[in-house]
Amino acid sequence: MLHCNNEAGQLARRYAHWEGTATVHSWLEDIQGIGAGVVVTALGLALYQTAGLVTSGMAGLALVLSYATGWDTGILF
């Protein structure tokens, strides 16, 4: 017996009253968000580099080039 689950319809009904508008942040909140993103990215890259792993994108390219050339990953990224 097939069970038809209309998830898209359920979500549409659940959030029909919600209007998506952009949240305006202060400059201090923007700086905190960017700073937190930089710290988390640096921690992730450090963990990848310590484990000898590679990720995709520019970070992965920087890691591969740092393994190949011996240059610091931060300089290449």
C-alpha cells in the first residue's frame, strides 16, 4: 500500500502566514558575525591540515598547494 506524503503542501500551509523579510543588523552585529565566521573557518582549516585531509574549493586548493610547495596555507588561501 502506497503512502502519499505531501510534504510540500504541509510546509506551504504551515508557513503561509510567514512573510520572509530581511533582518537588519547593526554594524557591530555584522562585525561579530564576520569575526565568528573567520574563526570557525580558520579552526576548520587547521583541523584539516593537521589531519592531512583536503577539502574542496579555494581552501582545498590552498591545502593542496601548501602540501606540494611547503608554503603556509594562510598565504595561499
